[in-house]
Amino acid sequence: MIGSGPIVIGQACEFDYAGCQALKVLREDGFRTIVVNSNPATIMTDPGFADRTYVEPLDLEGVAGVLARERPDALLPTLGGQTALNLAVELAEAGILNELGVELIGAGIDVIHRAEDREQFRDTVRLAGHRVPSSTVVNGWADVPRELTFPVILRPSFTLGGHGGGTARSEDEFVGMLERALSESPVGQVLVEESLLGWDEFELELMRDRNDNVIVVCSIENLDPMGVHTGDSVTVAPQMTLPDEAYQELRDAAAAIIRAVGVETGGANIQFARERESGALRVIEMNPRVSRSSALASKATGYPIAKVAAKLAVGYTLDEIPNDLTGTTPASFEPTLDYVVVKFPRFAFEKFPGADRTLGTQMKSVGETMGIGRTFTEAFLKARRAREIDDAWEPTGLHPWFEAELARVGRAVEEINSLDALVADDFLRLKRLGLSDREIGVACDASEDAVRARRRAWGVRPAFRRVDSCAGEVEAASTYYYSTWGEADEAPPVSPAVAPAGQSPAPPLPDTAGGTVPCGAVPHSTVPSGPAPPAAPETTGKRGVVVILGSGPNRIGQGIEFDYCCVHAAQSFRALGFETVMVNCNPETVSTDYDTSDRLYFEPLGIEEVLAVCEREHPVGVVIQFGGQTPLKLARALEAAGFAILGTPFDAVDLAEDRERFGSLCRDLGIAVPDWRMASSQSEAIAAAEEIGYPVLVRPSYVLGGRQMAVCYEPEGVAANVHPGSRFLVDRFLEGALEIDVDALCDGATTFVAAVMQHVEEAGIHSGDSSCVLPPPGLDAALRAEIEETVSTLAPALGVVGLVNVQLAILDGSVYVLEANPRASRTVPFASKAIGLNLVDAACRLAAGTRLADLHLPALNDLQQVSVKAAVFPFRRFPGSDAVLGPEMRSTGEVMASAADYPTALAKAERAAGRPLPASGTAFLSVRDQDKRAVVPVATALSRLGFALAATSGTARTLAAAGLAVEHVRKVAETGEGSTVVDLLRRSRCHLVINTPQGSGARTDGYRIREAALAARIPCITTASGAAAAVHAIAHARGEDVLSLQERIDAQPRTA
Amino acid sequence: MTGFLALEDGAIFHGESVGAPGFAFGEAVFTTAMTGYQEVVTDPSYAEQIVCFSAPMVGNYGVASERSESGRAHARGVVMREVRGPAWTDWLLERGLPALSGIDTRSLVLQLRRGGAMRAAVVAGDASVEETLRAIQEQPTMVGRALCESVSTPGPYDYSEAGRARIAVVDYGCKRSILRRLAKAGAAVAVFPHQAEAEELVGFDGVVLSNGPGDPEPLGAQIATVRALLGRVPVYGICLGHQLLAIATGHDTFKLPFGHRGANHPVLEKATGRVLVTAQNHGFAVRPSAAGEAAYVSLYDGTVEGLEFPELNARSVQFHPEAGPGPHDAWPLLETWVEEVCSGIAKAA
């Protein structure tokens, strides 16, 4: 099975969810499973999930290597998104599948082509008696029809999320867009088509088996009309506005198309445009595979599409597969919903200043939330607030039905006068509309707490209902719940806490679950560590209920890594004898698979919803340390309500995040931190900067993902980055320092330093964006010991019980602590896989009361493998925004690569991240003055490797002075003869760009260089240290056979 | 105005009256179809029933006369979680149908699934709960009730005059979709009242026994007519028509606990091993016999979903191949039958 690789826009953790489900059923069925995926933050790449796990680049070389080594019988490419499907095509076309005798299952090459190749798809749809939008396939300018009626839509073939496409409204727009679209398509093919702006958009999720049985799992209606990518649209399921005859017409069309395309064993989704008045239909596209919408449809209906698709791929028919939720009925039915589901996209435009925020055919959202309610507005408002952000949503051409529904909410809000005037019936009415306590409070100028208190005094409380796939028609033991109002509660009664709420967690019990296996060790050799319930039923729940708070929608800075941690937490607490309850609202995730925990509450992660869950579950503890920042925000209120936080208490979080408290703690412990001041005005900040000395790092207090963080070299910079109204931190910026990330475990007294990772980029680049390497090549034994000592002093002083992440900087031999996060960090999945130790499991055991010493963790001194984590960036989606690394995190995902040495691992990681380093050619260099000295050895090495050098004037002078032959290239702004660097890039006469920014922003020369490199898909390195590492990798990377994670871990010597 | 639904077991569900004022008695049943509310309420098979929609919102897309499955509303009352008007609520009001919204329909569905379809009353407005419950006890149960007389056509009529085969449809409460599908398949369709004599029908190329409300067992005269048709003319039974054919061929029928009503029911076609997702609406079913005539079975509960008597040139389905509302997977069944009837004509000629 091929996974989908790093999280990118258009391809997120839905494919981890799909892959996990599929691996689970295939193993149950007795298949030996092999998985390839470069993304370490996936559950599917956990060593216990497949028989062989390859964390290798998802390119032809990487996958072919695995196939050659493992010689599988079949390749299943329909669960790993477009990445896997494209790779399957490549492998087949390169003759590799034939040569190795590997059968393609799920979808054959001809099926993939019929669905994905625009021309073939159009013909296929026509044969099925339907129409696609009228269009022309364009392979070059010669194919463009002479007369185009604007607007027209450009859709490049074989790209992610409509990437590279768009709507051209005029001839002028069309010219630029076609050029771009042609270059984006890996096959240089673009569809120029009739615009259906303003049509309604529907999507159907289908399954088909080898007996030609077709079912529709779910209908989805887009609120944003055609023209807005479905991934960026607010969507609702089931469809709300079509009468039966119109809906059945869609269903018939979908069935005819899946048959015509020939998807024989698996799932597919088909998008339709429908003109509201005439009912005219156009078939927009089809994915002959499990998709983002399938994940949504699975969560919306309780029908596990990926699981069923995997079973179909190996030859089952729909009537032979049981419906998980009922157990008694088969998968050959169509789910029916007695609730409404709404999906909301979550955007991250604030991370990409300058980028165009207009929504179009190219997907731009980074995550999504789902809300479930008994009415449309209830589901809509839940999904909207679950985003944890107040982005406006103002679609054009909204269907009047939705408009009326939203107006209903608006009227109700307007009618709220004062809190005191609201009585039971009012609360019930408002809650049934879907309004939260906070939203009611905003409408009547009352605090959320006050609203809640009054509502509860009137006896208005939520009820929980089951998602059962059949609207109650068949008895279902489903444990998948959502809240609603004014109805009977369906969740089984939970006896009040085993240990009284509000007290400390369950007393430490002798650890019986682990036996003689070292606790916390990745249990790949014992039991699968998948979300399958590993605990024996008789032990489940005897220690009470644990509520695990998830991380909500994916966003930059808080992604799949945290979901990975939550899933492991659910497994671990289950194995420890607790009943696990998951609260989350992200439909893409494994954590919201109803199999992952004992009970799933699909709810926004607001305090209102979480308190309601806790009040009905009576947990012995709430777990907040695995879901990133989202659960931490709820910790104080949960504690105040009398619920115990398991593991690290909230005060530790506060201690670490409150800079003044943290500063004085470090002072007391004798730990060095960069000099810092707190400022609440521009003048205070500038004064602070003068005292500390430039450069300084300026940022608001309480941030994640480096929001609004800036390195400033002069007072003007400070002034520009400090805004009135909030408190700002001014830190000494340790320029050129080596940055270190540490993940450690602590039981409150003793600390185990699990992973010391060195950043490839220097200080100042957000840790989430920096590549990092483990073990750290730049640390000697003494520095390493000092780092471990520092972390071991700090963790217990903070009060950590569980995981802690510490970021440190080393400058001139001194160790500084930059920050400490007493929770699971982004690097936990990477570190766990690199060292072969399940850190989350260990943290859960600590949180449950086990002492560190009793975990018998192995020493990790001699790692046999070097592992590199590299980030992937969505810059190509946001033209207009500068593609430069900085203190603000902008990556959406990550890849991992391991090898026997650092350069090989780094080169492989860059390959996995889609930026393979060139072996030869021309390297273009243009660096800022601070980096002029550092660039000389880099250029020298490149020259020795046979690269031709090109540079702009300043850099060229430096290189020439160092005796290097260098071609001088004109800057874009410079007048004169010869090529500019942008020309060079456009003509593919350059193969590597090293460009460190003098400043950022759309008008700088550097920006144009980086944008051109991005468009030409040429690796562009924006830091001096990154350049040095890359060149080192080009010089020293060796060819190495692929090796599975299991073999890497087994090769690791362990001493307990 | 508020209102309530009372079940014979004493359960009361409160809601808001959104249809006609007054009250109605009937058997409380639920349908899980997510679309097609107007089709459901006008389907004569829902006569003497109070229908609860499990769909979360009902009335979203208004009403249209061509969606009606008959000339009037047949359900006695309508129960919904969240109604949307005004087109749909006006329609209910104009037809004098008491209807409730804001009902905890999921709890009601669970109650009916566990306790079975039962006698009930919809009260739109104020009424004594005790008196209502007492009055419910005085209502007849569905078992043993012959209802087709009240919903059948008073006299014969032609639905479509031109066609490759002349098909007679016996109307026990026939849905328009059946007539529409037959005509679409190329048949000339004549409709006969439920008490039509066999001699009036045998002259046709084929006879369709339609769907309809109530218990098939007391329909002695209709069963006798079916028996008299068998072997003389091709017969196709749908829903109640299927049950009548079953009894005419010596099978038993029985009342299902809560019936099958919806648009997502999987049925296995034994001859091909294929699954049809079907529209269903029945409270009674044919008891399986050893004879092996069951050509279709429900993948939900294994009940008989269709019979095949090749030697009698008769067949039947419990589900609704005409859909309306629901998926069209079984449309080809009617078309195939019409084709067969046509080729029978050709052979005879």
C-alpha cells in the first residue's frame, strides 16, 4: 500500500485514516502488508500497523526499491490519494509492475486513465449518457480554441486539489494562467472549460464491487457554488435542497459513470454541477479512489469507506462485508441520516501575507472541521465554531434555502435582549438552532460562564445521540456520539467516577499490561499498535474513564502530529485498563475513527462541549497534553469545574508559557535564557531592544506556530512588529546559533531525554519549518551532556508528568533555553520512529501514575541510523506571498528519511519533500551581506562537485575574490545586458538556487528569484546553514538500499 | 400551537402543530427515506397510518403536484423533527392533515423499533392525554384490516392507451409511479378497481397486482381473483400485490414488528447474486416456505422480498421497483417483465 506522503494542501490526514483502516482489515484477513509512506506523523507508518513499514520517499525510485525488495503480490494505490495513484501510473508505465509481477488492485491503469485523463473522462461520461462541461484539452498554445467565451476555467491534468488551475475572466488573465497551468501539470496538459459559475455543486460517494453492485454512501451538497474548490467549500450532508426525483437522477448518473469508468472494486466520488432552475447536469470530476470527501462521508455516515474499499479490492462483495455499526446487516446498503453534517474549511491566509485570498478552483484551505446536529443550522454553527477562528465566510450565490436557514439564526441572535430575559424555552430554542453559550453571551453582552450558569439553572442541558448509519432502524452498538438539545440522551449511562472527580488521578497501579516487554517500547513485535482495541475486555474500564482532547482542525502549527499522539494516547490508556473517550471535530483524522477509542464524541473543542462530555462521562482524568494548544486553552476551566488533568498539571503549562514566571524559574535553576523584556508599547519595545542589543526577536506572548514573530535589526523593525493592545516579548536573538529540539519524558522527579534533535537551519527559522536531524551531528559529548542536564533540571521543576519539549540554542559553546512546552510536541512521531520508542505510550503510563524507573526505558546512546525530518511548504499555492523561511511557521507537513549517515539521510529527506537535490548543473547564489562569508565554502564545494556558478553582483564579487569562476547574472531591477536570474530560472538553465533574504516582500529582488524558482520547481535554499547542509549532502550522499522501519528498529542495540 | 403524539403504550411525544388542527388516529410507523416526503404521504399504502420521518429536516424543497403518488394524502398524520415551510406546511394544512414538528423523532423511531408499529394519535392542539390514550385503545389494530376498498379507484380507467402490450393493473391502492413505469416500458395500461373479476382481466397481455394498504389476509375475494388468474395470464405483484399472490399460491403472511419503510433497503437477487438498493414500504411480509420460490430476500432480516412461479408465469416483489421515492435500481425489473410479456405476445402470434 502506498500512502499519501506529507500533509499538503489538498491531501491531509484523511489518507492516514484510510490507510489505517485498510491495513487493519487486510491484516485481519491474513494478508502480509507492506506500507510505503514518507510521513512519520502517520499512524499507518507505526511499526505495529503493517508487517513491513517503509518510511521512504514517495517517488518512483523509492517505491520501486520497496517493490523490488519485498516482491508483493499486489499494489493497492487507491487509499493514498492522488500521490499514490500517480505513482501507480508511473510504476506501471515504467514497466516496473510487469517486471516484478505486481498486480495493481483497487483500480487498474485503464480505470485511472479513464477517470483522470480529461479527454478520456469526457468520452467515458458521454458514453454513459451524460455531459461534462464543454471543454478543450490544451497541450500547448496551438490547441487553444480561437473563440473563448469568458469566464473559462483552467484545470491542469494530474494535479493535487486543482493545483495550478483557476478561472480566467479575460483574454489577458487567460494568457498568464495557461502558461502557469501547463507548467503545473506533470504531463503538460490543461483543460480549458465552460465556466459553471453559480451552478450548485453536489458530490456523491459511491462503492462498487466485482458483482457490479453499486451503492451511494453519502450525498454532499456544497454551499459555496461552483467555481470554489470543494475542499474550500462549506459542505453539507445529506444534500438538503433536491427533491427525490432530482436526487435519484444524480444517483443514476453516478452509478452509470462509475460503471463506465470501470471502477470495479472500491470507492469513488463524483462531483456534479447542477443548474438550479433547469436541472441541467454536468459531471465535473471523478476520483477513482478514496478521497478527502470519502473521509468526510465516512465520518458523516458511520460507513467506513476505506475499510470496505480495501475488502472489495481483495475480492469481497458488498453483501459479504458486515456493517461495523450494526454488526447484523451488510455493507450493501445506503446509509440514511437522521442528523445533518456540515464541513467547514479552515484557512491559514494570515501566514501568507500578500497571497490572494479569493477562493477558486485551486484549494487553499489547510484543514477542516465537521459539525453534527439535528438541524442544518445546528451542524453549521458547530462546524463553524470548531475552527477556533473567527474568519468571515461570505459566499456568493448561496442557495435561497441556505440563505433562509442562516437568516433564521441571524434573527434569533438579534432578538436576544438580555440574559435575564431568557427562560428555559428560549434557551432550548437557541440551543436547538445551534448557538453556543458564548455566542448567546456575545449577543446579550454576558460572559459565556454566566450564560451557561443561567441555562443550566433552567435545566437546559445537551443530550447525546448516536451515529448509527441507519437512522435507528437497526439495532446498533455504535459508540459514536454527538450532542443535541431537547431530546432523550442515548449514550449508555456511565457510573460516576471510579475516583472522585477533582482529585488526583488514579493511584499508581503495578503495571500489569506490559509484562516483561519494556514499557513504552514500540510493540511491533508483540501486538499491533493500531487503533484496534489491544486491551483485553475484562480489564477495560476498571480504572475509570479517561477523556482525551483532540487537536481540532489541521492548521499550520498544529497538524497531524498531534492527532497521532491522541490516537496513541487512546490506545495506551485502553491498554492500561481505562475506558477511553475521544473528543474531536476533525473529520480527516484517525482519532475520529469510532474504532480508535471506547467512545467518540464528535464535538467542537470548546469549553462548553468538553464540559458537557466530562459531566456525562465522569472521567478520572482529562488528557490535554497530546492535542497541541487547543486542549491547553481549556485546561484552566476544566480544573475549575473540578475535573482532574491527567499528567502534567495546568500550572506547569502556565509556568512555561508565562514568560515572567518561566524567566524567574530559569534564573533560580541557573539555566541560561536569552536576555528578554516584556513590552506593551512600541516605545517600551524599542527601549527593551536597545538594552538587550540588536538583533532582537519580537513576538506577542502566548503564540503557537510563530504567529507574528519577527527578527528585528533596528528600531524601525521593532516598531513595525509591535502593535498596541497586546503584550510583546522582546528577546535577544542569538544570530547564527545552533538550534536544538529535545523531547523528554518526566514523571515529576526523574527525566528521560528521549531525543536530541539538531536543526539544520540556524536559529530564527521556526522549529516546525526547519529540517532536523537525529542524532545531532554538531554536538560533542560535553555539549550533549549539558543539554541533557539542563532538560533534566527543567522538566521536574516545571512539574512535568509526561512529555516535554525543550528548544535550546547553542552559541559560542553556551547552552540557552529558548522555550519549554510541557506537552507532546510536533516532533514526537518523528522522534518515536527514529529512536524506536513509543514516546506517547510512555507518557501515558507516566500520566497514569507509573514511575519513570518502572518503565525500563532502553538507553538510546548509539543510534545506528541517522534520521532527518524535513518540512514541506504550500508556497506554490500562495503566489504573491514570499517563499522564505523565517520565525513564522508556514509548513503544512513533514517527511522523514533515515540512512546510515547524515548526508544520505538529508538528501533522501529532500527527495521525499519533493525537492531532490541536483547532482550537477548550474548553481545560482545570491546572499545577503551577513552570509557572504559563509557562502564561500558552499560555493567552493559546489564548484568542486562540477557545478557551474552564477551569482548576482555582490555575491559574484565575493566568490570571484575567493578565486572561483562565476557567471555574473543581472538582478531583475538592474538595467543592462545579459540574462536576469529570473530568465535563467525560466529557461531551466539553473538547477539549484541559494538565496538568503535581505528583506522580504513582493517588491524585493529576492522575492522574484524565489518565486521564479518555485514556479520552475527548482530547489531554493534560503538559509546559509541550509545551503551548507545541502551541499554536504550532494557531495557525500550514497546510494543505499531501502530498509524497513522494523529492520531499522531491530538493528538498534538496546540496553535496559 | 403545540401538539403531541400519543402511542398506545402510553408514550407521549410533544411537538408543535404545523399542519391542520384537530386529531388523527392511525398506526404509527417510520420511514427512513431522506427525500420524497410528498410521495410518502400520498402513497395509498400509508392509509390509516401516522408516518414519522427519520430524516432530520422535511419540507426543504417544497411541493409539486407531479410528485404525488395519488390524488390525495393517505397518511393520517405526519411527525417530523424539523419541518420547513411554507409550501409543505400549507400543503398539509390544505389537505387537513395534522402534522407535528419538533418531535424527538429518533427516540420515537427507537421506540417503534423496539415496541413495534403501534396504534397512535396525533393531536394538534389541546386534548387530554388520558382521553387520547383511551381513545387509541378503541381503534382497530392493523392486523386483520382490509383497507384497499377505501383507496382503490371506483371504476376502471385507461392510464395510457398506446403500447406494445396491454397491461391491466388491479388498484389496491396503486402508486402513480407504477403506472408511469409501465407506460414508460412501452405498455398500454388499464387500471381496474380492487374487486375486478378475473374474467375482466384475463384478456390482457399481463396483470399487475398493485401495492396497497392494510393486512392482505382478509382480502378473500381479491385473493380468489388472483388465484383465478394464475396460469392464464402473466401476473406481476408489487408489495400488497406480492402478498396476495403469495396467499393465492398457498403461502402465509405475517405482520413484521415495525415493517420496512425507506429507500435504502438492500435486497439480494438470488438468481444473479446481485444486490438491489430498494424503496420499501410494508408492514406485512410473506412467511418463508421450503418451496424455494423466494427469488429475492432482504439482506436486513432475511425476509422474503420476492417470489417467482415460472410454471404459473407469475412473479412478485415485496419492495417497490417503481421507486417513488427511492433508488431506481429495480426499475429494470418492471421493464424486463413488460418485455417478456411483449415477447409472449409475439410467440403467441
